[in-house]
Amino acid sequence: MSRETIGFIGLGIMGTGFTRRLKASGWRVVGYDIAADKVRAAAAHGVEPADSPAAVARAADIVLVCVVSTAAVEEVALGKGGLIETPGKGKVAVDHSTTEIDATKRIAATLADRTGLAWVDGPVSGGPAAAEQGALAIMAGGTDAAIARVSPVMKQLASRFTHMGPSGAGQATKMINQVLVLTNYCVLAEAMRLGEACGVDVAKVPEALATGHAGSTMLKDIFPRMLARDFAPRGYARQVLKDLDMVQDLAAHMKVPTPMATMAGTLFRLLVSRGHSELDASAILKLYMKEPL
């Protein structure tokens, strides 16, 4: 049975996973991206093209957004051709991007006041494959009514969808996630290089440690990719650096020390400065390798 129309803005690596999942789950999907080639690629798996975020919002009652930066989110929401140009009463937009908390609150308040559109901040943990499999973790901020409205869709995209509190709470939780996850890329790289230097068969490490405290999804999934030197992007090192900079800004504002995240940020800044911004975050291993970077 056909379901209602879902709008999707941002058809990159993550957007591809999201929209494939939505189509497979029976929704009609209307999509937009600033890059025409991404719109064409999405059309190949059934996403109907729109020419602006406003056009997406006119076609759908629930609009999902997944773009690369806070500035891009603000442009989608409040810029020319943005969501603000479409009457939004009874509609909900969910921002799956990683967006600054103050900007999230400002966007939510402006859209509610000017158009009636409800805004949910719903950043995710998990990569494109998890999006396509419906296995993401989504942490959400917004009103009870807006969360209830989008829950049926979110539960098709996520194995865990958690309402964390009012507007901004989802983004705050994403910063906690990034401290845990992005520092762990560096820890995994250190552990791998130490094991290799000691002559250990590091391919056995995930299995050997699986039931101990070191066992984790990242050890299972990321460690083998590092071992294979598979740095094809599931996300980008530049995005990791952007998120770690956001962690530092938030920590400074809240007066909370985050020395481990600060060190991870330094390492990713070095990786990006050496020309590896378009590689996966697992490429942090390059900083620990003896061979040329």
C-alpha cells in the first residue's frame, strides 16, 4: 500500500542511504540537492526531483534535511527558495544534519512563527549503510506533537529513535556522540599500529576482544577497514573536523574541559591539512603509518 509523500533535502552519501530506505519502505519521495548530478543519481532509485527546498515542502507534509553544515541548514530553512517560503501549518521538518544548537533553536522558532512549520532536530549516528538498512540511532529534540508526527517515519530509518527533550536537545546529544565516536577513531588507529608493531595478527583483535570491555561496534566495523587500508568515504574527514570544532565551541561555551576531543581535533586538522579531507575518518590511521602519507 502506498504511503504519504516524504520530502528529502540533501542527496549526498547519507541522503542516498536515507532515500533508498524510504523508497524500499513504500513512501513516495520528492528530493532536492544543490548539485544537479546528485538529483539525477537519486532519480535512478525513484526520488522525484524538486527545484528548491520550498518546492519539496509544498509536495510533502514531512520534510527531512541532511546537509553538510549549519550554514547549509540555515539556507535550506530560511534562505531564498527555502522552507520559510511555504506555508507549514501541520507540517514537520526533521534536520538530520549536525547543526549548532543556537542555530537549531533560532531556525525552529523562526519557522514556527513565520510559517507554522514544526522543526525537529534529529541528528543521526551510523553511516550510509545503516541509513539504507534502517539501523541508525536518531536522537531528537522538539515538541511532543512534532515527535509523534514523525515517529512512524523515524522508526523505519532507525533501530533506536529517542526523544531527548525540547529543541536543541537532539543536537546536544549528537555532540556527546561525537566525543565518544570521533575520539575513538584515533584510539583504534593507535591500537592497530601498536599491534602491528608487536607482530600481532591484528585481524583477530575484534573477535578476541568482542566480549570484553573493548568490544564495540567501531572495533567490529572500523578496525577491519583500517586493517585493509580501506579509506573510501562513508563520511569525510573534513566533516569530522567540522564536528570536532563544534564540540570545542560548545565545550568552551559550557566551560566543560574536553582534552581528548581537543587532541582528536588536532589530529584530524593535521590529516586534512595533508590533503586527505575527502577520505573516510578511518584514514586517521595515515598519521600513524610509517609509509608515506
